[in-house]
Amino acid sequence: MSRMPLVDYLVLDDEPHLVAAECTACGARYFDRRSACAHCGGVEFGSADVPTEGVLTTFTIVQFAAAGVEVPFVAGVVDCGGTSVRGNVVNTPPDPEHVTLGMRVRLTTVPVGTDSAGIEAVGYGFEPV
Amino acid sequence: MAENVWILGIDMTRFGRHKDKDTLDLGSEAALGALRDAGVGIGDIGVLAAGNLIGGNGFGQLLQKQIGQTGIPVYNVANACATGATALRVVVMAIKSGEVDTGLAVGVEKLSGAGLLTGNARKEEGGHWVRDGRYGAVAPLDGRVGTEIMPGVFAQIGMEYGYKYGGVDFELFARISEKNHAHSTLNPKAAYQKRFTLDEIMNDVMIAYPNTRPMCSANCDGAAAAVLVSETKLRTLSLEQQRRAVKISASVLTSDPWTEGCQVLPDINTLTRRAATTAYEQAGIGPADLDLVELHDCFATAELVHYDNLGLCEPGGAADFFRSGATWRDGSTPVNVSGGLQSKGHPVSATGIANVWEVATHLRGEAGPRQIEGARVGLAHVIGLGSACGVHVLERAAA
């Protein structure tokens, strides 16, 4: 394997996409490892593919961050067919003229880096459609 | 029916940089001030609830070692920025339960020069990627998958309101900050007492759009403390003590119930709405009855959403409500006449008691040049991200 995802919920196949843990009882979706459902208390989860296109429901342009974090960047939330996803808006200038509330975006992959074994870590972001 | 609880004494230190005072100096100053204001001694206190996030463990006991080791139970509490309100709430519960008739709540923080809260410096990378944590992340996510810095998180919370309801832009948020900084010029306890023009605010250093530096709460040092008593106890005290006492007509603490997306971006709205609704029920009042409100403007973008969450305006109408001038000190619902967290400062654990001090001081008619004339009822609100929401409704003693 020469590539690995930045996070477990990113699937790097021919069509990269995100996969959520979905509570089989109530349908609540999560991206982290679960102990139980915070909505209904259910303990069984299936996996659900999250649509790769969505609408930017909020964002901020971070100009001042912790040491080592490159700025500026756009952080936001994307409504992907009813599932909220956290991610950066990429491949567009990080300013309020190019990034707007309600804009349509789609998932894309973003290189993170390569480790000493030559394995490339790959993250994700959302770019304007 | 549980007893009513009253504020008998309350005090806060000046907020700002206290170079020569440590956490215990500040905590002692506020606690002793509250006892003096109440006209009681440490020996009268039956329970102590103490909040301090940065200074280490066991702050309550360390404070006792300065102001009085009387053997009473101490609850060291932590609830992020709602820590002070939580301390207050613990004492309210203890008195309502009937176990004690008098208690002390203290919150203190030394934060001058702390810089950005959360958002940890990124470590050197290299070696082998190793999956870590509940996301199986091979590298830090701050900056790669959204932002963890508070100005950025709360910027998104304000912008989300704009997405839902429209009518929101950078200038609107900056104008909220303009109001609070203007208010602060009348508050000698505020860390910053400088009026800024709208241009100055909008052209200052951008931290996380749309929050520029003056639109962010100021890290500073400070402490606040309150002595609470049961109504039965209050009736045994002097007429002067009874006259200055302030009734806690509602004391509510909530956490965030699950909503879609709440683990992606914190939902600070639902728990605030619930706290406010419960508080109005407890107090038997509505938002229209409020003479002043101190709400948690940790960022200008947060103040806007809380107009709506606290029911001060029609649902979705926060932008119009603000533009009407309602929340300026001469408006129909003055909000943050202390200057708010943006100028008064935000020494985290002190904030939830300092907000109550501000409201109580107006209800007592002791707020000096910034007095809201004839104030009878006020509300103090805080949010600790994670989340916890404290709402207290206060009423002036009947004349």
C-alpha cells in the first residue's frame, strides 16, 4: 500500500468518498469510533456512504492559527444530502469573494505528506463545483 | 416547594492584567469581597463551590488555606467557560436541598498573555504514519479538517445563522463589537475601556473571518465570588442586608442535546434555548420583562445567535433586532452594558459569576455612571463549549 487516508472515514478508491457510522435504530450518523448512539442509545451501527456533493452551510477564513498550521485556510461545514461534514474549502482563493454561504461544493482529495516508508497520507477537502 | 435562594453578597476584581497577583490572591480578593459585601464571615459559610481551570487541582482547598479552613465541603467544578455559573449553580442546589443555608461560589482565572485557546502547536511529523484517536487520524486534524481555534469555531456559529436566515455580514458582526466596546468605557472594572470606530474594528487584525481581534474576547486575569443564602436565613438578617439582597428567580444549567451535525460543529443554540425556556418558566417572566442581559459574547459572532436563543427577538430576527438599536444601553433590551467579554475580558472561570455581579449591581442601583435606571429584572448567560449553558434570572428585592 502506498497511500493511506488521513482519517478512517475517508475511503480512497476510484471515487474517493466519506463513510459514516449510521445508527441502525435511529439513523444518526457519526464519523468517529462509537461506543453507542448519542441520540438514541443504540449500540448497532452500519456504514453509510456520504454523498460527495453538498452545500457550504458555514465557514470561516482562519488567518491566525496554532504554530505549524498553515494560514490562511477556509474551514467550514458542508451539508452532504442531510449529513453535516466538517472540512476545509480548497482549490479556490481563501477570501469572502470566492467562498460564500450556500455555495455548492464537492469532495476532493488533498495530499498530507509522505512518511519514511514512502507511504503517502491523503486527506480531503471540498472544492467549488 | 424548595426554598428561594438569594444573593447576599457578590464581588469581582477588576479584570485585566494582575502581574503581581496569583490565582489565590485574586480568588481571595473576590471571596473576601463577597463576604464583606454580604456582611457575614467565612464561619457562616456551609458549602464552597470553586472553579479554576488553568491553575491546577484542588483550587477550592487552596483558597480555604488562605481565607478559612472551616471543614465545610468543597466542590471543585469545571465546565469550560460555564465554570463560574456551574459553581453558582452547585451552591444554589445545596441551599435548595436544605442541607445548608449559606454558601460561597468562587471562580478565578489567570489568562493574561495566554494567546489562542485550544488549537495545539503542530508537532514535528515524520517517521511512520500511525492511526490515532477516535478518527484514526494519521496527522493532526486542526487546519486539515476544519479548525479547532475558538475564534474560528464561533465564527462558523455566527455564519451558520447567516446561512439559515440571511441578512448577516462582516459589518453587522463588527457593529456588535462596536456596541460592546462603547459600553465598556463606562465600566472601570473592564480590561479594556476604549471605544473603537467601526472602521478600526473592521480593519484590525483578522483572526478568523469575520472575527477581527477586537471582536474576540480578551484573555485576562480576574476573579468573582458570590455569597448565597436561603430565603429563610435572609429573613433573619438585617433590613439593610435584605434590601440589598438580589433574588435568584431562576438558576439553570444544561448540556447540549444531540442534534444533527452537533458533533461536526458545536450546536450552542439548542442548549441555550432550553436553558432560557426553563429559566423563564422558573422565574415566571418572559424576555420582554428583562431590563438588562449579560450574555456570552466570547466573540461578536456569538452574541448575534444568543439574541435569538434567549428569545430576545423573533426567531430568525436577530440581525434586524440588533440593527434596531435594541441592545445598546439606551435600547429596549440593553445587552452587555458591562462591555461584554470582548472588552470587559474573559477570565474563563470567573466569567459566569462576573456576569451575575454586573446584573446584580444594576438591580441594586449601584452601577454608577452605567446604571440602567430602574432595573428590576435581569438575565446572565454563559456557554462553555463542549457544551454547558448556564442561565440565571435575577430580581431586585421588593422595596
